[in-house]
Amino acid sequence: MDKVGDNVGGCAQNCGSKPKLAADFRPQPAPCVLVVFSARSELAWLRLLRPGFRHCFAVVENRGGEHGDGTVDGTVDAGGRRASWLLYNPLSNGTQLALWAGIDAADLQEGLCRQGYRVVKTYARPIGARLYGWRPYTCVEAVKRVLGLHAPWVFTPWQLYRHLKKDDNRKIILDYGA
């Protein structure tokens, strides 16, 4: 029988002895998200979608790494900033996850563009209490949820791209209009 405070599986030693209280969580700036659009389609029915916008996935800035600096291995990017990214690629047969450490946002975006992807840099919106409606599980719906984006009439990668570009333009106007 376990003593009070002991955890089966050794969680206490991995997570620390003191649980975090709500006061320990401070608001953080919204993480940067690169939404990536692809022309590639292995499924025949995806060819019905607009060329260049047949699939999408997200690459999310990771700020909570193992070292507390956003990285798993403590690497530093060229600008002296620690950077790591989580690839979240929702596919029809599963979800691909990968962690890329020590990459600057501009370098990552440039590298994806060189590979033929279209990339929109945006941010993750705060999670609110509003529920999402029932939707089929698609790459677009998965990316919208990563972004915290409630856009019920956005169904295709092309519509998501247009929505993000419109949202980006609106943000620029609000930031520089005053």
C-alpha cells in the first residue's frame, strides 16, 4: 500500500513534490503558431480542393520545455534566444507529432517555404468557455482548435488561409491605427 504522497509510476519524483497552485500560473504571451498549407494530396478526394490548399497543419512555439526555457536540450538559436517547436500534423490515419529544438521562427518559416509550403504566422488565442460546435475531424478543424479559433463557416484549408490573412490584416490596422 502506498503512503500518502507516494505515486505509482514515480510521478512524484518526476513532477516535483509540491503541486502547483493556481497562483503559480501567470499569464504568458500567446505562443506563435505557424499554420502550414500543402498542395500535396495522397487521397484522391482531396484533389477536389483548391490546388495549393489541400492539407494544413500547425507548428506551435513551445515555451515550456524540459529546461523551463522552451527547449528540451537547452539549445540556443542564432539570435541567442532559445526556441523549440511542436509539429502537430493531423492526418486521416493518425496524428504526427515532432519536437524541433533550436530553430528560429524566421529560419523555420523560410525552410518550410523552400519545401513548397505556404506559411501563415499567427498566434494561439486564449481558450475561453465557449464550446465548439460539432464538426467532422479534419485537418482544418484540428488546426482551428489549436489556434483557439471559432470560425464556424471555415471548412477547407483555402478558407482557413483567407480567414487568417484577413485576421492578420485586421490586427495590423488595430495595432498601427492609433
